Amino acid sequence: SLLQNDRPLPCAFVECFGFQELADLLAAGFDENYFKDLLNMFVGVLEQCVADEHGETLLQLFNEQTTFDSMVQYLRLLTLAYLQNHADFFSHFVEAPSLKVYCTQEVETIAMECDHVDILALSEALGGQRLAHTIPEGTQPSLHLYKTAHYNILYPHHCH
């Protein structure tokens, strides 16, 4: 089994999330050996973040290059799986000759920026608002504006 069944109760959400993503990846035709290390690492990061009461773990882990690269690779894999599992819908929104070509050129390549097709696919793969949470608790969420090849964080304007 890729995931242990003896997780503490607070980690039940993380385990359910992992099993759902496992099912999606297998449905897309990926071999379990191809993604199991990435899945276990991803679930491990989620568990560490759930256990962190101060919300500092995610930033710390994302500043570790190996962890960050693995997280990005796993999220790209989820995006790819969702695109493949919903090819009838997404094939109409890519400019490449086919969705397969688009995925090879744009999604599988780590150094490529994500566009609206990728963002929509990943959002849907992750269940939209299912994982939305404001950290730390009680603060205002940040909003992101996507412009070609760049993301900006939008901050509210405060008059002084």
C-alpha cells in the first residue's frame, strides 16, 4: 500500500486526499512505480502542515529545493492526469495540435509556466475549494492575478 492505514485521526483527511489522487493517477494510466515516491512525499508534506499549529512548516518546506521541486512535479502530474482523464473537455482549449502534444510540451516540462488550462485542471483535480484554507487562522486570504508568464499577489490598498 502506498499509504499507511495507521494514521492519527487528524491525518484522516490527508489520507483520503492521497487515496483520491492515487485513483485519479491510476485512471490516467500512470504506473504506480512512476509516482508512488512523489505521492508519499506530497502526503508527508500535507501531514507536516496539518500538524503545524503556527503555519511555518509549508514555507520552510517550500524553501527546501528538493521538496519544492518534488511538490511541483507531483502537482504537474496531477494536472496531467486530470487533463488526460477529461480530454474531451480540455482538448477544445489548447492551441497545440492535440491535447497529448500540449501535455508533453506545456505540462510535463517543469520549467514551463502554467496557463489557464493547467490552473483549471489542477483546481478541479484538487476539488476546487475543498482544500482552501487561510493560514494563519483569521487572516485575510491573498488573491493572485495571473498575467502572461507571471503571477502577482494582490494586496488591499490602505489609505493613510
